[in-house]
Amino acid sequence: MTSDPEPISPLCLRPIPKGVPQSLHHLVPKLKGGKGGPVVLLHHICHKEIHVRFTEAELARAFNTVEALGQSERMRPFLDWVARRPPDFLSRVPGGRRRR
């Protein structure tokens, strides 16, 4: 019996092990016409980072491919950093929740 190989993230190029938080990223945001469009499987940490660094409009207009995201000067430092982390790495935000 052979097990299925782990999928590889097309953005950070690390394996996505079973049980590691992962999510589908719509290359064109759903709110900008991407509902039903192409999606890519990413580590959840990578997916969150995309949405921290880009607006929905920027994603729809200029960063709607894995290649454009990976070549972006805004994503490159994160991708270089996360490439040195194990595939099951989870980042925790220091300091806990913000007080209101």
C-alpha cells in the first residue's frame, strides 16, 4: 500500500503535510469576480500573508497568478523566510489579542 505524496505549495514550494493548516486561495478574489475561478492549495500561514500584504483590488488586478505573487517585492522577504521553516511550521502572533 502506497500513500499519496504530500501536495507541494506552488508559492513557497514546501510540502503541505496532512494535518497542517492549509487553505485554498482564489487567484482572483471572490469579491472581485473570482468565484468559481482558479484556486491554489497553500499553507494557511502563506495564505494569511498574501491577504496581509495585498488588497483585494491589487490581487485581482496585478497579483492573480502564483508567479506574480512569488515575484512580488512585498512577498519575497516572507517567502525567503518561510522557506527556511519546516513544512508544519505555525506562526503565533506575540502579545495575544488586542484590547479594545
